[in-house]
Amino acid sequence: MPSALDTPQGAAALAESLLPPLGNRWLHTQAVAARAREATAAVSEDDRDLLVAAAWLHDIGYAPELRETGFHPLDGARHLESLGAPSRLVRLVAHHSGAVYEAEQRGLSAELAVYEREDSPVLDALIFADMTTGPAGESFDFDTRIDEILVRYEPGTEVHNAISKARPYLSEAVARVQVRLR
């Protein structure tokens, strides 16, 4: 049976079933999906719906009922996999926004490695959408977004350490999208 999860409508419906109780996380998700729609020109026409679907679903692992590891990219990917979502969608959610760096901090590298990372314009555009959107849906430039994360998470925490290490990788992805959009 084909999946509707890799369509923007199907992905939005799933996100809306899980994230609204999380307040700002839901506002962030809606804004990331809108930003991804704005960035669709940076990916092939065939990948545009997948990009927007991944944006809708990138943070579903924060939903309390999906928490297994406490690492939202992995928990979200596992849930999508359990629903029979397409592999590319699962892998994009698993690897959004430099997840490999945080997985290393949390001792979950082997678990994340089950999902192969695709280095592609789609992953770049998903990173762009997430890393230019604030925690309550604000539109930020990349450096403002990174600085906001580093202030929100104390030095020494997994997220602070991971974002610090991931900053060059994330910056390069955002820059590639900006070039593609010109």
C-alpha cells in the first residue's frame, strides 16, 4: 500500500496529530514546513513534496508518546519506519540538522547509523528550513538561529556540544541552498 506520509498533506496530518500539545514546537514545525515550501526551488521537482513532508515530520520524535531514546531524530525515524513510511523520508528525519553530531554526544551513533545519511540538495534544504527558523516559528538568519540554540542549551550539554561541532557543516548546507535559490 503506498504511503501518504511522503506527501505534504499526509505528513502535515501526522504532525498535527502529535505536536500541537507541545506549543512552541508545533509553531516551529509549521514555520519550518513553510520555509521548506519557500526553498523547493533548491531541489529537483521530483523531490519537492518529499522536502516539505520531511519538514513537517522532522521533529515528531519530540512527541511524548514516541520517546524511546530521548533523541528526537532517532525516535521520529523509528516511528515513521514503524508506520511504513518511505525509506528516504525516514532517513531525512533521522539525519536532519546534523543529527550525527548529537548522536555522538549521546552515545547513539550506532543506532543512528542504521539510517544511511543522504548528502543531497533535499537534506541541505531541510537543514536550511530548520536552521533559519526559531523555536517559536520566528524567521532567523543562520547565525542568529545557531546562537539562539547555544544560549538555550547550557555549555556542556549534548545539544550545545553537538551544535558547536556541527556549525560548520550546517553553515555549508545553508550556504549551498542559498546559492541554489539565486
